[in-house]
Amino acid sequence: MGLHVKPNLRLVLAGYLVRYPIGGQYWHVGHYLIGLRDLGYDVWFYEDTGYYDLAYDPIRNGLGYDYDYGVHAAAEFLKSIGFGDRWLFADIKSGKEYGPGAGRADHLLREADLFVNLAGINPVPPERRSGRASIYIDTDPAYTQLKLAGGDQALKTMLNEHTWLFTFGENIGTSRSPIPTCDYTWVPTRQPVVLNLWSNPARPKPSYTTVGTWNSIGREVNYLGETFQWNKRQEWLQYLNLPALTGASFEMAMDVWRIPADCERLTRDGWTIIEPLTVSRDPWRYRDYLQQSRGEFTVAKEMNVRLRSGWFSERSCCYLAAGRPVITQNTGFGDVLPLGLGLHAFKTIDEAADAVRMVERDYHSASAHASEVAREYFAADRVLGSLLRHIG
């Protein structure tokens, strides 16, 4: 990629793993760690409880302040990808630190040449970093900018503590989207994928699948007199007749059972529903599930659809890397990614059904196109190389 870095440059990637040890989150963080290491950095993973201290335990399926499960699960995953000696988790309230870097948090943050704040969940102030350069990567576009426009001072303060701001909303700041920039410069980026981890020669199973949360609540945002929804449930309800329209098989690993009427309706309309934790509790089981799928069919958060942010899922690009076609709701990502047989954006159920039929008419070509899109647009060396070149 024409990028040369010194192997002694230390980079700290702050992410959300111990407190949310779930399949997609493992790979969301893991691709950054591996990709940056492959570019020559001495990379460490860092996480603390300074901003948000609740942890999710998938065994109990609940939130709490016991970090034992998350610490153990993160340690196992990080070891499996070559970072067993390069991580640290700090419980700010108790002062206890975990991992091979325990007791070294202040030193690690102070001496890092570059601090990367993934998703803003670990807002380490500049004084703890000796004022060194830092990157904020906004993985939740539209929500971030609408909260800023609404006067969220804590968010504004955190953003002001970073040198560069990147966003998964690749249309933000352009005429393609009305999302306000709030006088910040948002540099487009996307999820990197380490392609060789997803190579997949096996024949797929018959179902289009997806993994996620059925009805996230409590994060709608009011902007200019309108309410924008953060969840996906209302979007899903527009597409339930898809099995009948196409004759294809559809399965979702989602917690639909939390709303019994929705679960009954989906089942009646021909959808298969499986418990999401059976797929996402283990990162390798999660990877197998995506690789073995025929493709992905999914929707997007309402605010990203209405405001055409250009957001594209960090899960969907893993399907592409496995050579599995992706059919997903239109957020304007077709302005920056090449639509075709292996990647479809839809606005209506008729467009979604047409996309399924196109894939099925020539599945081999659709699979090849999916792999090509992953290789040309999501390969970690390309995505991260572009990011690093931007900051010089």
C-alpha cells in the first residue's frame, strides 16, 4: 500500500470487549488489532470502566458489575489472535487492573505514540496521554451527530480531546446526506477485515441469515422537530413477507422472543428464529455461522436509512469476506461501495425480493462479487492504510 511505519511505534486501541464479550464485537475489535499489527505497529488493547461500567454476561444474559466472565473471555480471544500479552482492562472504581499490562495503565497511555478510541467507549483525557495524538472512530453515525446537534456537551468535550475524527457514516459532510457536521470535520472510514480469517471454501447452507438485537430501545433522538429511531424493529416489520415472495429460506439469530407477538408473526410468515447467544457467545462459532450462511439479509437503523448516512455494517463486510452475498437496507452506502450481484441495497420489499432472485439466478457470480468487494473495499491493509495516510 506504499505505507511504511517503524515497528517500535506503539499504538493503543481502546475498545469495548471485556464489557461486551459477544461474537460481532470480538471481530470488530480483533480486525483493528490484527490489521494495525500487520502494518508494523506495536499494538496494545486497552479498556476501562471510566465512562461506562456495566458489563454484559452472556451466561446470565444480564448486566452487572462482575467482570470475571468478560476478562476471561477477552483473554482467550486475544490470545487466539496473537495478543495474549498485549492487553489491559482497568476497573476505575476499584483501581484494579487485569491482563498482562496490569499495573501499567498510566505508563501505557502516556507512552503511546497514537491512541485510537474505537466507538468512543473509552474517553481517556489528554492529560493521561501526555497530550499525544489521538483518533476517534465514530461507529454509530447519525446518532453521534444528532446528539451533538442537540447540545450534548459531554460528547462535544470528548470529541474536542481528539486530533482526528473518523466516521462510518461515509456520506456525512457531503451533499448526499443532511446529517449535520456540527462544525467538525468527519473523515470517512469503514470497518477493516482481515480477509484470510474469513476464507471459506465450503458450500453454504440454504438460509440467508443475520445476527443482532431485535428491538433496541431508549436511544431515539429528536432533531429539528422530528424523532429519529435508533432501533431496527420497525424496519424489519416491513419485510416479513419476503419468504412468501421469494420462496427462499430466511433465518435470524435475534432476541425476537422478547416480544411474543412479533415472534409468532415471524414464525407464521416463514422465518426461522434461533437464540442469538448460541451463535454469538463464542467468536469462532459466530464466524462459522456467517461462513456457512447462504448470504445475509438484514435491515438498518431507521435514522441511518432516513438520513442516508452511508453506514455499512461491520458484520455485513464479514459476510462479504466469506464470499456470501449481502442484501441490506439502503443507507446510501451505494454512493461509495459498488453494488452488484453480491451486494444489494433495497428501499422496498419488492426491491429486496428482486435482489434475492438475482442472487439465486447466478449464485456463483454473486459469491465472487461479494469476495471482490471485500477485497477491494474492506481489506484491513487498505482501510487502515488509508486512515493512517490521512493523519500523516
